[in-house]
Amino acid sequence: MRGLKIAICGAGPAGLAAAIALHRAKHDIHIFDQFEKPMPLGSGLILQPTGLAVLDWLGLGPRMRNLGARIDRLFGKAENRVVLDVQYAALGHLRGLAVHRAGLFNVLYDCVEAQGQRVNTSHKIIALENKYIITDEGRRLGPFDLIIDALGSRSPLIPWAAAPDVRRKMPYGAIWASLPWPGAPFDENALEQRYERAAIMAGVLPIGRQTESGHQQTAFFWSLKTAEYPTWQCEGLKVWKNRVQTLWPETADILNAITDPNQLTMASYHHHTLPLPYGQNLVFIGDSAHSTSPQLGQGANMALMDVAVLTHALEANSNIETALVAYAAERRGHIKLYQALSFAFTPFYQSDSSVLPIIRDYLVPIAARLPPIQKLLANIVSGHLGLHSKTLALISPSR
């Protein structure tokens, strides 16, 4: 198929990547976003080898690597003992890349503009009507041959999917901030975490620069129950900072950079799945189709993989209906696997359990010393586990 008139709802990473890929596939792309000016939301994330492969497929990998921070290792300590240590070296040359969400946004948005595309701003999409999208002001936009929902896990278009979504809110979330990179003693090529049982988790992640002229930054996060956020606000920064320093004294310079509670943003997590991520002339990508806790760091990577598979499905099929069924079938197994793994792993790091952290701290480190387990853990984190060779072939440099 060529020359489809496609609406992309949402100008986040999934929506912008889809706009780039589908424009190059000779489709007529119309991007809509609710903001007056397109902007990123969030702090830092890790682009795994799967997500980086998609960016390389789009020709954006080199610039993204120039902005981001190479990640060689993910490790965490409890009571000064290393209880988690995942090293990408087990996979050979593959590495992760930690980036600021603004850096990823800038790379994608600049490419969209360079292709002569523009984002239609101040369009809050709230409903669908046949091949039209409806805004909160009652505007009826279209008709479109295909509507792509990239609005995230709370998208108002989810009721138009072919099957109801399955959703579970998680009790724990996190507060986070983007701050100047503190330097030593932190490793510029590692995600470092500290744990106290499973109720407390803190992390420091180098996330590179937002632009080529920008300064190096870090993402700092602190695990917190969503229901306890109002209490945290009432207690004030001093009480919280004392608690953080007790757990992790080396964070003093990071904490000194936080002078206002508004520097910290509360993020809540959901497990959400659309069993059939499509509807009539409608398809869901990224968090609109599937979301989990960020424990395995796969959100943006899954969204980028969705874009590559959807683009190929539209190329390889003669009509939209069969293309969307093919897209869903190709992504289903990989998504189910990582949602199950995320659901299983999260309670070891964010829960009220008193038993799971004991298993994490005493049994897992022993098993993780075995080379096969080291490679398995690295494969899980990289996003490659369970990924069909057909999907990898879609984003190979030779394609």
C-alpha cells in the first residue's frame, strides 16, 4: 500500500517515529497533538539495543548516540552489598543508551521538520466517528484511511479498540527529577540503584544532553506509593532529603540541586494491555497499546518496535484490515513476554513484601554469577528475549 492518508494522534516518541517511517513509505501523514507547542514529557530512559536498532533503521542512531550516555551496566545495592548486576558485555558489543526524553524528542522532531512535515498543535483528540477524529472543541477532522493512536496509556480512543483493554493500577510509582550530572563517585556508564527492602528504591541514571550544546544531566528517582504522595508533599523536602541521605550518602550533591518540590514529578504506573491493538481503520502503538512498570526499561523500545512492524505490515499487505491483523500478530508474543516479566520482577523492587527482597538479596546474586544466567539477564534487559528473527530482520541495516 502507498499513498494512504494517515492521522497520527500524539507527538511523543511513538507518534514522531511513526510519522518519519510512514512518510518515507510514501504515505500522506497528518500529526495532531494537544499542546500549543510540541514538547517532551518525562525525564530519562534507556534505549535498549532493540530501540537503537530502530533509530539506526531511521538513520537517527548516530545523533542519538552523540547526545546520550552509553550504559554498560545496571547494578543495585542493599546494605552495601551488590544484589543486582546486569552487564551488557555478556551480549558482546551491544550496549544500552541512556537519554533524556527531551533529547530523544529533539532528534525525532528535528527529523520530522526536515522532512517537511508539521505537527498540528492545540488539537485535543477525544473521540472517533467512522474515519474522522473529533476534538474537544467539536472539530471533525478527516476523513483518514488510517488513524494511529499514540496518545499513551490513558488515551481516550481506547474504547474504539476491537477488544476491551486489560488494566491494573500499581500501588507504587516514583518521584523523579532531571538534574546536572554530579560526576564522581557515580559511574557515567551505569544505572545505579539502592534498595531498602522492596519499599524503597532510589536510582541515579546518566542521561547525556538534550541538545549538542547542552550540559550533561542525570535522572534521579525515588520509589513512592502513589497514595503516599500527598503525605510526601506535606512533610517537605528536608524530611525527604534526610531519608535519602541515610540510605545513600553519596547523593548529597544531587540533593543540593533540588531546592523546590516542583522539581520533582510524581509518576504512577499501570499494567495495561489491548489484546487486539486495532479497530476499524484504527491502530494503537506504544503505551496506547501496552504499558508496564518501567522496571525493565522497555517502554520506548517497545514503541519503536511497534513502528517498525506496523510500517512493514502496511508495505507487505494489500489492505488495511489484513495489515493491522498482521501487525498485532507479529508483536503479540514479544509484548506478552515482557509484560509478564515486568509483572513478575516489579514486586521484588516495589512492594510491601518482606519475603521477596530476601530472595532478591541472597539467592539471586548467587544464581547471577553463573554465565548462562548473566547472559539471560542481559538478554532480558536488551529487549531481545523472545524477539522473532523476522522482526529483527525488519530493522537490519541491509534492509
